[in-house]
Amino acid sequence: MKQKDIIFILTPIVIFVFAWIVFSIKHKADTSTISQSLQTNVIPIQEEFDTETIAEIKKRKRIVPLYSNQPLESLATVSAKEITP
């Protein structure tokens, strides 16, 4: 093929892809808006943290899972009296 033939084929393809991208972006911008009724129901997030709750979470005891990937030796040493519901 000659260089003019390649340019003749690639030019419409590039124009088509560019138009496709532009119209896709325009379509997404037009259709992805929040309706007015939904917008009135949306409550903004508060800008402050509840530091008391965060402190309480930090005070929690660490819980070790009963079923974990431990070697068999360590599982055999746990007696039934040590396991409490």
C-alpha cells in the first residue's frame, strides 16, 4: 500500500474515534445527574469526628479468632476450660 492509501484509511478512523469519545463524554455528563427530588434527600456529611467514640474503640480488647491458621501443636495445648463462649 502506498502512504496516501494508509492516510486515506486512517483519517476517517481517527475522526470517528475522536467523535465517539466526545459524544460519549457528553452523554455521560447529560445522563449522570442527580434528580432534584433525590438531591433534597441527600444529607451532607458532618465535618467533625466523634473523638469520644474513637477513644472507646481504641479501648476495646483485642479478640483472637478461635479458628485461625495456627500450627497443630498450638491448637492441641488449648484445653476446654480455657475456651469460654
